[in-house]
Amino acid sequence: MGETREDPVVDLRLDRAHSARIYDWFLGGRTNFAADREAARQVLAVFPSAGEAARMNRAFLHRAVRHLAREGLTQFLDIGTGIPTSPNLHETVQEVVPSARVVYTDNDPIVLAHAAALLHGRPEGRTAYVEADVTDPDSVLRAPELLATLDLARPVALTLNALLHFITDDGRDRAHAVVERLKAALPSGSALVVTHGTSDFSPLATGRIMDIYARAGTPLQLRGEAEFRRFFDGWELVEPGITLAHRWRPDEPGEPGERGRPTAAEAVCYAAIAVKP
């Protein structure tokens, strides 16, 4: 008799906090467990506006991709997708351009387990999911699912939302090298959308947040404005340029207004869009 082949068992380590599930909890999602909620409460204890900061970051992403869709971009590559939270990126852009094509990428088995939720877009468009690690950008760019969905000879909107602060440099400037490789693969007219945590405004609180994530096994590297700006080298920033997430075109049509007027210390997340000349 032949051997029965079984799929490998993936240990999701539900007894340890995970960054994607912590973020899910801050966004009001349900894909989180006791360890994640405990870590999130520890973050809130040192930074009470953490949940609002996560929601502001997510709202920026919606404004950004909606803006790019209105500007004529029809292809989107979202790296570091995270656990699906409706409205997802394809839902937002396909409201503007029903034929838009979206590829989601993550290397997390937790996200993979929920990826089916990302694949139900408008019938005119197309969505796909790639399991790959952004620290090996060629594994993303050469993935068959990506190449079957996107035409890399035509402009692509690349979104790196709350991702790059999880790539520590380790003395090798890894995050910037990854972004430069991705940028080089995209043609003129492509766009780069990035949000990134910073300690520029709340160094004490963000230092404690970094400790919490490090204990959970997910080290963070928060970056200042100059380091953030380098991600866009050679590309043209879209007005208003580099700003905090909630201050990037807060009155963009179709986006609910932000509640109140958050301070820089409450936002702790830079955001920007740039276009390749």
C-alpha cells in the first residue's frame, strides 16, 4: 500500500502573543486569543491611545488606496497584509475601479488560515494571495500567483502598511534594502504607500511598547522622520508629503472624519505616498 501524505501541522503558538492578532484586537477583530489580549492591555497601560492609533493607521490606508484608484491605478500589491479586516484593500479600491487587481502577501500561517476572506472581490476584478517573506523580496516578485494577477510592466501601487518597523536592521540597513529592491521592480507611474511607527513624539511610551513586543518574540525598530523619508528616495512625494497618518488628507472624499483632533504623541505613525517618475 502507498503512504498517505498528510499536510504538515502548523503550530500557531496561540499561547504567545502575536503582532497580527494584537493589531486585530485593536481594530475590534475576533481573531485573537488570551495572550494577544493580555499583551494589548499591557500596551494600553503604557499608551492608552494605541487602539485609536491603529484605527487611524487603517483609515489612512483606505484613504490612500482610494486616492490612487481615483488617480487611475488599477493594480495593487499589499505586502504584510495581516489578518483580514473588512473593508479590506480590494473592497476599497474595487468600489472605485471594479476591475482592479489586488495581490496580498504575508508569511504568517495565521494570515494564510484566513486568506480565503481576501479572495472574494468584484467579478470584474481579481484578487490573489501569496505566501512569501518580504525580507526575501524576490520570493514575492517571482511568485506565480503574483505574476498571474499583476502585470509588472504596468504601474502598481505597493502598500507596506505598519510592516517595516517589524524588519530590524541588525546593522545591515535591511528594511531600506528590501524597499529599494521592490521599488526597482516597478515601472514609472507606480506608487509606494508606507506607514511606520516612530518614537519621535512619545519616546518613553514607545520604548515600553517595544519591550512588550520583544517579550512576545516580535522585536520592533521604530524609525525617525529622516529614516522614514529614505524609503521614498528617488520617488516624488504626493502632497502633503510626510506627515502623521491621521493628517494625510483627512477630508479625502468618501472617508469618515477622524474623531477629535489627535495629537502627534497619540498617533506615533508616519505616513506618506510617493510616485515613481
